Amino acid sequence: MRKPGPSPWNELVVETLLHGGATLWKNELPLSERPDRSGIFRHSIGLWRGQTGDFRTRVPGSMKSIHLVEYGDRYEAHVDSRDPHSRPLEHLVLDVIIPAAGMALAASAAGKLFKGVATRKRKQR
């Protein structure tokens, strides 16, 4: 039987809101602890990145939500600026498309920078 105290899911939500993200390792939880049984999280979907499940909960009084992503050994949580259940189009643009475009631009810039450094080194030889 579990010791009385705060729910690990409540603690995860608080930590995620405070720090923008959090990780909860499955080996720190009783086997019966599941986010969908917590009364806080419900099943959801997300871009596939190797996870075995996705869960979400709304942040009361805001447009945000906590996205909980399940992997084989852990749960990782982050804050989405828009809850996809109530604002799907805004979520798609602000939390999916813009971050992906930013990553693509950063990768492109890093590639150009690396290519420029390599070209200068060859010219110096």
C-alpha cells in the first residue's frame, strides 16, 4: 500500500509549471500508478518520437496544458502554450509548427557555420 502524501502526478504538474518540464522515472512509482488512473491526465496524441503513450491535462485559468509523454522507462512532461483539446489550431501553430521551423532554421544555420569554418581551415592550409 502506498504511503499517504501528495500524488506523484500533482508533484509532476507543479514541477513542470515551475521549470517548463519534468521527468518522472517509472522505477520510482508503484506498478499500479498510471497517469490515466490519476484523475488528472487523460489519453491524448502527440507527434511520434518513440513514445508509448501521450497524456494531457489542462492548466486551470489559462490556455495552457501539460503534455505528458510516456517512454519505456519514464514519463516526460512539458508545457504547451495552448491546450489542443480547446484550441487545436493555435496549438498546432504555436506548439508544433513554429518550434519545428525554429529547429530546422537552427540546424541549417549550424550547418552553414560548420561549412564556413571547414572551408576557412582548408584555405589556410
